[in-house]
Amino acid sequence: MEPLIEGVDYYLSPEGRMVFTEKYHLDKGYCCGNGCRHCPYNYDRVSEPRRTELQNQREEEKSAEA
């Protein structure tokens, strides 16, 4: 496995947590089911009702940016 590159594969949140980027998830190739912030797989493996909550939250964030 290649070493992770800060700013490409992940960044640190203001709280100091490692947040994986969409690129990292695409390279991994599947949804892990943890509800990651940048999941490009529409939270496929996240159980309901959490999946719907995350999808709604993402839509609200997109609306607020516009």
C-alpha cells in the first residue's frame, strides 16, 4: 500500500481528526459503511436510517453552498 499524502488522500479537521478525501475513497474502490464525509458511493453500505440521514445532510450542505 502506498503511503498516504496529506492534502491529497486526507486532511486534518479543526479537531485534529484525519478526514479521507473523495480521491482516497475512489482509490479504495468501495463504501466501507462508516458514513465518511467524502464518500463517493452514496453511502451504499451504511445501514438505514443513518444512510438517509447522511444523504439528506449532504443535500442540505450542497444547497447552502449554492
